[in-house]
Amino acid sequence: MYSYVVSPGCMDETVTMFCGHVDSSTAGGHFGLSHEGEDIRVVVKPFDEAWNEFHAGGGLDIRSP
């Protein structure tokens, strides 16, 4: 769907976003390895809501819910 460089000029790490149809009835919650300081949050939203937020510039901040 979209790929971008996290911090141009500082690093070459990229993030690639994908979009697909899934059964998300059991998705959502907090994940990650606490001993590695990971705080991975899965947020489930209807496609139309996520699409509208994306095009409005919302949800692009990694700290956003």
C-alpha cells in the first residue's frame, strides 16, 4: 500500500504498510516482549474509518492509537 523511510538522512530503515481482508474478530491488544522494552499495540478499525483517517493525515504518528 505504502512504503516510506522512517528518518531520511539519519537511517535507511523503511516501513511498508499492507492492506488486506482478514478475520479480525480475535485481534487487538498489547503484545511484545517486556524484557526487550517492546510495547506493540494492535488496533482494529473498520476499513472505511482507517482509510478516511489515512487520507486526512491521521494515524501517521507511531504514538497515535
